[in-house]
Amino acid sequence: MRNVTHKLILEDLTCRFDDLTVCDGINLSVDSGEMICLIGASGSGKSTLLRCINLLEPIDSGHIWLDGEDIAIPGLDPKPYRKRIGIVFQSFNLFPHMSVMQNICLAPKRVLNASVADTKAKALELLEKFGLQDKANEYPDRLSGGQQQRVAIVRALAMQPEIMLLDEITSALDPELVGEVLEVVKALKEQDMTIVLATHEMSFAREVADRVCFLDGGKILETATPEEMFTNPREARTREFLHRIL
């Protein structure tokens, strides 16, 4: 295994669906505590890339190094690594027949073998941190979309991950609810959580990201600081995309 300083390194990562190459030789390093924003048109490979990092999609070639260990080796049990890498999707995926508290406590009890008392205490602490303490006994259909997405983030955090992958987490929300979810992401960054976020919220990426990656056709065409990306992108395709979006 390598002696690396990065928490997460993607090396020549390629993922295909039949004849379609969705992630095409992607190279990316993510430092501990860093926030990376992935931008690009729908279908550019952002969501698939996050699913590959979380080992939900097998890769066809390349490597995913987590603290120097290649976790993409065929046949490797993904469960220990998924404990360390949380993922939240654009659809909230809360269990509708479970209360907020039950949604949050399920995985820590089953996967981490945490006690009922510990999981409830941690859940209440997280709910209070993100302004949801009065929703612990509510069911998902009694919550707004923004509240449901915040609960989904809390549920992922209850597993005490080292890295959070956030996949277009505001795209299913009404515009007025986007801000409350992005405030949660901003709070996570302030707590030095390592975050990789796929987003269409350009102003948020510009404000909060440490680096921004522009994906097109399954490739990372350009990586830069937010200032560089949004004021002076190098690639013509990046300029075209940002001109159309902004």
C-alpha cells in the first residue's frame, strides 16, 4: 500500500454501462477536510462518480485509494468502507413507515452494533445541531422537502463517516427550501468534514468549495479554485457551460 497524504485518491477510474463509458479515466485527489464541488451538465458522470466512490457501482478499471488502500479491488467486501463514506442522494430515500428517529437509528444499531441509548443520544444531538429536534417523532410525509433532506443528511452523519458524498441534494427541492439544506452543508465544511458534492448551485460552489471540478462526457476537463473556475476557466467547453448556466 502507498504512503499517501490524501484521504481519497481516484486514479484512472473508468466505469462503463455496456458500450457507454460514463466515467472515463478520472483522476482526482481529495485532502482530509477539503470540499470538492463537481459541476457539469446532466449526464456528465457526476452521480456515477459518487456512486463509484461509495462502491455502489463497480469500476471497470483504475483505483480508488482510501488512506493508501485500494478499495476498488474486485471481490473486496465493501461494507467496512461504506461505513467510512456516507452518501446522500437527491431523492431523500427515507423509510416512510419509520419516524425520523427510527430512520436515523436503524443503521447505527444494525451496522455499528451501537446500543439503543447511544444511537438515540447521537441522533438527538445531530437533530438539535441542524434545527430538527422537534421532528424526532414525525414521519417523513409530515415534513417539508428541505426537512426531509436535512434528515437524510443527519441519517448519513449518524454513521460517523469520514467522507460525505452529496449527490445533487437540492435538485428535488422547491427554490425556497434550497438554502436551508445548503446551510447544513456549509456547517459540515466548517466542522472540517471531507465533502465531495455534485451540484448545480453555482453560487454556492463559488462561495464554499475549496476546488471545483468541471465534468463533461465522463471526464474531468478542468479543476480549479472557485475564483479561477468562475472568472477565468481555461477550457472552451467550461466557458460554454458556465455562460449558459450563469
